[in-house]
Amino acid sequence: MYEEPYKWVEAVGNRRTYLDEQFKEGAPVVGVTCERGILLMTMSKGTPKLYEIYDRLGLGGMGHPADLEKLRFNLLEMAHVEGFNRSASDVKGGRLVKYGMAPAIKQAFEEVFKAPFIVKILLAELGQKAGKDGFLTINYDGTFEEKSQYAVLAATSAVEQKMAGYLREQSLASFADAVGAAIRTWAVGDRAQRRALDEGEGHDEARTSPDQLATDTETLYAYLRRCIAEKTVECALLDRHVQGPSKYRALGVDELKALLPNELSPLLS
Amino acid sequence: MGMQSDFYQLLKEQGYVFGVLGQVARGQELTTATTILAFKYRDGVLVAGDRRATAGNMVMYDRTDKVLEIDRHSVMAIAGVPATAYEMARILEHSFKYFRRTQLQELSFEGKLRALSKLLKDNVPAALAGTGAVVPIFAGYDFEQEAAKIYFYDILGAEFEGVDYAVSGSGSPTIRGILHYVNTWGEQPLSAMPEEQATVQALRLLTSAAEFDSATGGVNRDAGLYPVIKFITASGVRTMPDAQLKPLFEAKVSRHV
């Protein structure tokens, strides 16, 4: 039935609608560069969403845990075989995404008889020098974007734009500033997604535009206090200053408590 | 469906072959690396190695690093054919990283020992043919036992725990006797020595090995060449910088030789 082109286009369109639905309740992901390195931040219930991929590569994901796991393993396999056969310096996020991950996700998305990957991926790459850090985001249809200062994942592009707009205005002078900015940006995104869900407007991006939602710090902290009670704050750092080749490390509760704003840190356990 | 955690297996599935059988051509001398040692001191394990690589009676290189950090808590010291040993170290390094990143937990110390044993076993044909014999020492911090440990291997892959110390390489017969003597009848056992005293002991041992074994490189003060000395504790692997080795050597070792 999909031999006719217009039916194939229709099937792909249906698939896009189906996939958009799957992300409505997903947790946003924030990645931001700072003096210490690249900070990745999200909140999760049970299944982690931030991972180490290679010496200077970290991953944040949204979507179905099994699909995320499959793609994470593919990335790990590609990165480690390349790192062994050539060198760690040849393992580049751009190559992994452009010639490995993105084509596979696009193919799965367009093969309408097979299940697509229900994932959005943010790959963060710590540069050899400050100022050379980078991000790649991949959508469920295989389209990818490269960014330098920060990158976010959220249910819709409208929410992502709102998060990016908020993050642009924040100070990232110290590491604690970056952690505070990242968690507030996460709240901006998650709050916008919740509002869209509550209002049942998730299908139409124009109508779900969250521009009218307040983003003052007090409102965001009140929202975050509720989220922290239900979820786990996940924070990882590609640490520029750590000794040895592997730069990725997850931030523990004690370290996070010391870095988070006073309004939130007592809630961590 | 497997656990998808074995990097070495993944390499083999992609056509990689380790330990290829070869034959040494008549008159051909292979490069080998020489004296390595490890012993338990007060805070953990000290691992040290001289810097010389030889081929027959020719010195090939005097800046060889034979004490290789495999991960944040493990070190492999190598004696034997460096080409094979470095390849083993690269496989181990990637295997441990791959395990940690896929399984979201560190490979156990026992698992790390077994990984090296498997590589040595696969290397047996090359070792027996004379093209790739490696006799390593593996030391690391065992978080399950909360102790730094030392293991040494034979070329067939059998592993043995060095309860107090382990040695390998052509200069090892000399220092094995000294280690036994110092540990048994010295003022204090090796395991009670603080870091500085342990470092002096390692420098003296390698200097003694160089005295009696031409394939072991001693300290070359003119070139600023000192042995590689690393410490393994619960907080990780740390290298003693040459800037710290130099005054210790001047004060506690050189005046005796």
C-alpha cells in the first residue's frame, strides 16, 4: 500500500505525529559549556538519561529507554573500535553522528514497515582547548544540528527555543552559576511541557508556545522543589581539569548540594 | 543475546587477530624491555620500572615507559617484547573503559586480572615462537577487598599473587633476593615503609639491577633520566615526578654507588 509516493509521505507524516506524542512527557536535557568543562543536566525517574560515551564525549537522551540503550551501545561500539584502531584523538562526535548515528536513525524513521527509534539525542564533546567545545543534537528523524555554547532537548522545538532563550540570558561565570542556570533552564522546559500537556494542546506547536509562562527565579525554584521531591537530579561533567584521558564524571549528591542554589540544595538526598 | 560488554570479543568479531604466530629470522634480535618491580608499602602499592629497551646487546631506547596506567586504579608493568606488551595494554585499556561505559560500573579487580590472563593465553603461540613473550606484573586497587594488590604472570597466562612483592625481567633475579632480604631482616618490612622510604628503596633496587644486568638501564643524571615510579592507592594511580626523584636519588642513592 506504500508503493504509491503520496501514501508513503502520508505514512511518514503519521509517524511524525506518533513520535511527537511519545516525547510529550519526556524530561528535557540541558548541556552548557563553562570554565570547568561541559555540564549535562536532567531529571529522571529510575532510568538514567546521561551517559559517558568516550574520553571526551557525553550523551543525554530523551525517549524510550530501550531505543536509547540500543543507540548508546552503537555509539559506544563505534567510538571504542575507532579509538582502538586509530586513536582517541580520532574519535569525534561529528563523525559518529554524521556518518554513523544520524543515517541509521533516518533510515529507521523512513522505513514505515519497521519501528522507528523513539529518541532524541544530545552529544556533548569537550574540546582539546577551551572554546572548542561542541554539541550535536539528533532528532528522531535523523536530522542533526551542531551548536557551540549550549544545546537542549525538549518535547517540541518551541519548548527548546524557550529554554535556549532563557539560557542565553544567564550568567555562567562560575561552575555553580552554570549548575544553577542549567537546572532553571530545565525547569523552564519541563514546566512548558507540563502546561502543554495539561491544556491538551500538545499537537499544535503554535498553540503550545510557552511564551506566556513566567520564568522568574522564584517561580522556577518553586516548580523545581516539587520536581526534586519526585525525581532524581542527574548531573554530569566533562571535566576539563580532571587528570587522565577520561573526562566524564557524574556529580554526586554532596557535590551537587554544594553547587545548587540554597533554595534547592537542602531537598537533595 | 549477550551482555555486550566484552571489547576484546567485539574486536575479534570485527576480524582483529591478536597473538599471530611468527618465526624469528635467524640472526634477528627482537627488542625487549627489562626490569620491573612492585611491592606493597604503607599506603598501597609501588610499581617501578627502568627505562631501557634492548635488542640483543644493543640499547634500542633509554626512555621506555614500562609502567603503563591502564585505568584510574590499575597499572600494568611490562617485561618482554614491547610491541606485544603495548598492544595488550591498549586492548586492556579499551576493554576496561568499554565495560565501565556499557555496564555503568567498574570491572572488578578479579575481572581485570582475568582479562590479562586471556590475552597472555592467546599470545602463547607467539611467545613460544619467540616473537612476542611478555611477562607482566599487574597491580591495582581492589575495591571489594579494599586493598591494593599485586599479581604476576608467566608467559602462558597463569596468574600469581605477589603477597608482598613481585619482580619480572632480566634484572629481576638480582633484586628478588634483595627484596626478600630487606622484607625479612630489614629494620621494617616493605609494607610498613612510608612513601619516601619506599621510593628510595625502589631507586636502590633498580640501580642494583642495572649494576649486574646490562639490559637494565640505571639512572642517567646527565640526561635527567630516572626510573618510572607509580603509586596505587584507593584514590587512584599517581606518578612520582622526576623533580622529586632527583633529590632523593642524590641524597639517598648516588652517594652509595
